[in-house]
Amino acid sequence: MFRPTWVLSVTSLLITAAIGFGSYAYAAGSGSMNTPSMPAPSKSMTTEEKAVAIYNQGVGFIKEADGELAEAAEAAQANNVKKQEKEQSHAKKYFTKAQEKFKDAVELKPDMFQAWNYIGYSKRNLGDYNGALEAYNQALKLNPKYLEAIEYRGHAYLGLNRLDDAKQSYLDLFSSNSALAKKLLVAMQSWVSSHRNDAQGVDSTTLENFASWVNERSAIAVSTAGLAPKSNTETWH
């Protein structure tokens, strides 16, 4: 599915380090295996400028990967298994490339929490949920108010069936950002649906208790929709 991606400039990086948020650009995968056209780091750049350039290259790969996942989802709805598998394979290649770029970025600038967040996002989409949690935790250690990492970490908790931790992630978001809370709640609903079709080792009591909690939170979210705090994320160009 399409996800928001954070593209940085050195100026915005300095600003966002102070206020806790990166710059927004909407993901738009092309569906091809072309390399994203992001400026490469040069010898004349400072270490921070190189880190930002490499980070933005990683964002380019994330955009491509998200686009491939969107096309895979469309293929699944059309029961086109061959195309679905092809797009998923392309997405994995892009996530692998993205992960490498973000790792290079944090080697140059270890406090770049946005890059740590995307290391987690890449790892999670490659099935490495424990590695994803480590990266999200590092992002939140650097910036405890980085709500996007809290949401992403909630998805990783779901992948590991750590339901109590996923619940807490949702509650943390519900009190501070309704849009991100809604995304995690949708993921929880999807988790319940998929595990009812295939329990995947989750016992029926745990599954139904979680399903009941998700239904209750869904009802609360609807009844308080006009009162819940919305996104306080700034957009930087």
C-alpha cells in the first residue's frame, strides 16, 4: 500500500531535529524496476549533506517498493497470482536496496531518527519483525515524540503477535494523532480477519479477546471522531 515518505534537505533536517518531524512527500511507485533518480552524494558535500543525500536515495527506493505493493494488492484482488508474486518480488528488492541506503545514512549520521524509522519499515516489509523493532526503538530513543515510529512499531508488534504491545501503541497514538491511530486500527482489523482464516499459532481465546478489544476501540473511535487530535505533522518543501 502507499505510505507517506519523508524527503529531507539539510535545512529541513536541522529544523525537524528540533521539532521532531521530517518533511512529507507522498509515495508513488512506478511499478517498474528503474532506479529512483535521487541526487548522489559527492566529495564536496559535508558528512551531514552526504547522509541526507543517501537518505533521500533510500526514500526513492521506498516509494518504488510501496508502489509495487500497491500493484500486488490490485493483482490479488483480480486473482492474478502470477502478477501478484512478481510485484511482491520487485517490492522486496526495493526494500532491500532502501535498507542498505538508510544503514549507510546512519553510519554517517547516527542521530538521524528518520533513517532509523525507515530501516525498521524496510525490515518489517522484509519479514524481519525483531530487527524492525530494534530500529523503531532506536528512532524513538532519539526522538520519543516521533509518532510515525510508534505507528510503524505497532505494525511490527502485530507481526510478532505481541498484542498487548500493539494495543498500547494504538492508545499512545489515539491520544495524540487520530490519523495514525486509524491506520494502526485498520491493521489490527486486518490482523483479526487474517487470523480467523488462519490462526497461525494464536489460540482462539486470545484471538477473540483481541477482536473484541478492536471492535470496542473502533466504536470509540467513531463516537469521538470529532474530538480526537488530528495530525500535527508539519509539511516541509
